[in-house]
Amino acid sequence: MTKSGVIAAIVGLVGGVGVAALVLTGSLPMPSWLTSNSTGTALVGGPFELVDHTGAEVTERDFHGKYMLVYFGFAHCPDICPSALQVMSAALDQVGASADKIVPIFISVDPERDTPELMAAYVSAFHPRLRGLTGSTEAVASAAKAYRVFYRKVADPGSTSDYTIDHSSIIYLMGPDGRFVTHFTHGTSLDVVTQRLKSLP
Ligand code: NI
């Protein structure tokens, strides 16, 4: 994804000053939740109905009682997604046994190419417990909207495929009640992510 996309997505998450930054980029409409959010608390998360990498239907209710570490991206992503998923995976390994209460989830924003079969091969390359979620274009759009994730298909004629996808790169930590706990950005170090996960009650 483009740097401006990352920055817009990150400042958009915290609201407030993000409103001005989003407008300045000129390429994104200003979402109404930004202007209506008076507390400064990120309103992230919510229902989704997707299909996992085994082909099973899953919703957010399947993860209640567990922490979710959620990242949106796509399997053809050259480096941003792999590095985020590597951080998630390494952090879980470093947390050790108590990481069992945390479910790592990768949600595709490229349902056209990311079939459950492809997701199965992809997620297994990162972590044995990583769940790969995909679905219809509408289902993925709805999930991304709930998590305030921005993504946009972009023509990429020089690549082996026809297009790439600009997308937010944010790792969300959701609580056992499904509510937003915190997030990690692309610049968050592995140590910081690991310590935060180790500190979970
Ligand atoms: Ni990516």
C-alpha cells in the first residue's frame, strides 16, 4: 500500500486530528464516525460473517471469550502483510502458553483471489494457529467497514497480476467481549507487541 494510505489510515483511527489529515489527502471521503466520535476512543470492531481457510463459516461470535489479534490484508501483498503477520506470529510464540487465549486472524481484502484454499496455504506459512478469513466481496467490505479498514484496488500492470491493493496496515487487539483493546501500527516493534500481549489479564 502507499505511504499516504498508511498514514491516513493510522491518523484516521485516532480521530480528532485525523479528520484534518484525511481531508488533506484529498483521496478519501471523510467517514461520519470520525465527526461523531467525541470521546477520542476508537470505535473499531463489530459483526462479520466470513469463511475461514478450511471453508467453515465463521462470525465474530465464534471468537467470544478469546482475544482476537486481527489484521486485514491480502495474500499477494509483497511485503507489508508478510511483515505484520510475522510480527503477530513471533509475538505469539514469545508469549508462550498463555497465547492460547489469543486467536490470530488474517482477513482478506482480496476475496477475488484469496479463496479458502489459497488462504490455507498462505496462513500455514506464518503460524499454525493463524486463521485466514475471506468471503464474498460484500462480506469482506462489511467486515472492513466494521474495523475502519481502508482498502482500494489499484491497477498494477507491471506486476505478475493485474492489480494490487492499497490497504491500512494495523493490527487490532480485540478483547474477549469483542471490544477494541488496542492496536499496533506498522512501526510497533515486536518487543512492544509481545509485552502488551503478555500483560493481558
Ligand atoms: Ni498488504
